Amino acid sequence: MSNSSPMPYSTDMLSMLPLIHQGKVRDSFYLDDDHMLIVASDRLSAFDVVLPNPVPGKGALLTQISNFWFEQTKHIIDNHLTGLSVSDVIADPSLAELLEQRSVVVKRLEPIPVEAIVRGYLIGSGWTDYQETGAVCGIPLPPGLQQADKLPEVIFTPSTKATAGDHDINVDFETIVNAIGADLANQIRDASIRIYEFAADYALQRGIIIADTKFEFGLDAAGKLYLMDEVLTPDSSRFWPLDSWQPGSSPPSYDKQFVRDYLETLDWNKQAPGPLLPADIIEASVKKYEEACRILTENT
């Protein structure tokens, strides 16, 4: 990744394509009945609120990291990538070039309304849950664990997938089974844990702890399960430098926890609209995303 950020992106650049969905970060556009274009914006969300000012170049970095992991994990589960380039579907060469670094052409799938969350360490809402109940999403854990401790084993702690502006709700596995059926729930849990364990081992060899992450899945018309959306990015995961990890406190991170920590110092009720981020927080965020991308993807 070069140091120069890609040109800013806005949804209206693609007004010639029907907008299927605008998420907190990604926009999905209709290409045909089998394909869509996903564009990763530079929008930043925290506490399920999209913040007013973007992080320049973030969408391109997220796309590069996701594409890297999609390639690395395709032996575990197929993903939504098609192999088509942006220039294959966008006729305007200058627009295709502008969008290339931040966009992917993907299969159109039926999204499964589950955030497939995998945890290897005790942090965030899992730590809060554990302090209150001694368990995480109904999974009992040994007493005496500290914040940021490595868990005795990797756990699958799904949540319901919220619409923009709402908060995801942690649920137990049985709730997911009741919602989508045991077979599909088991497929998602097993694939999520396998992907996490593979990626966590890879990252640890490069000095990064992947504390937790979330995956999204979809089905094709034949009912086949695919990994989709994004995978193992600083937006969907907690990345900690191994050399700074110390159980008993929240470690420094390569991910947007840095921004969350700043927002926690403000008098803000975590409802939209979010506060403007200062320039130094934006700049530090860009550097953290760039460093994570470099460490994970360089020389592979």
C-alpha cells in the first residue's frame, strides 16, 4: 500500500447503479441478479454510530486486508469474491480506477442475520458479561480471570445483527439455532472458529494478537454457505501488539478501540449524531490501520 491515500469516495459517484444497501461503512450496488459491487467508504462507526468525519484511505486499507484474508482462508470456506475487477463492471475508466482499491465485485447472497463473533481473549462486552455473570453469552468460564486474559479455549458468542443506528444484542447459541436452524448454526459456528484459529496463529507469528473478531455469512440460491462482507479487519476485530499485551488492563490496539477509548473521555451518550474527531485522532487512526495492514500482508 502506498502512502498516498485513494481519492475520497461518495455514494453519488455511482448514481448510475441501484443502491442495494448502505451500511455503516460499506455501500452495496446492484450489477445484475448474480453480482453486486461493494465499496468500502472511509466512514468510521463506533458504538454503532457513524461518526461525522471520515478516516482518509481507510476503505482501501480495509479492502486490502479483507482480500488478503479471503485468499488465506478459502481452504476453510468459500467466500463471496468473484475474481472480476472493478474495470470489468464500470465502463468509465477514471471512475473504475478511483474505486479499484476500495471495491470488490461479489456474488449476490442472502445475508444471514447473525454476527458470528469469536473470542480468544476476555475483553469488551465479554469482559463486562463475565464480571456480572461469570460467563460470556451463557458460556461459563473459570473464576478469577482478568481483563484481556487469554481464554481457556476459543468461544463462539453470536449476536443479532442490528440495522444502522441500533445496537447488536449478544445472544446464546440456542437463540441462533432457534432462529436459523441447527444445521446452519453449526456450520457458521464451526467455520467461524476454524477461521479465527487459523488467522490468530498466523497473526501471532507476526506479533499481533487477534483478541476477537466477527464474521458475516450468506447463502446462495442452492443453500451453500459463503463467508462475506469483510473479514479480520481492524473494524471487525481487536488487534493487539503482542509485546504490549498484559492481562489486567485493556491493551493498546491497532483497531478502532483507539477511537472508542477517546470517545469514552467525552460527554456523549453514544447516540447519533456522533462527535467530530480531532485531526490528531484521525491521523493516529490512519497510522494504526496502515501498520496493521503492513504487518499482516507484507511479504506473503
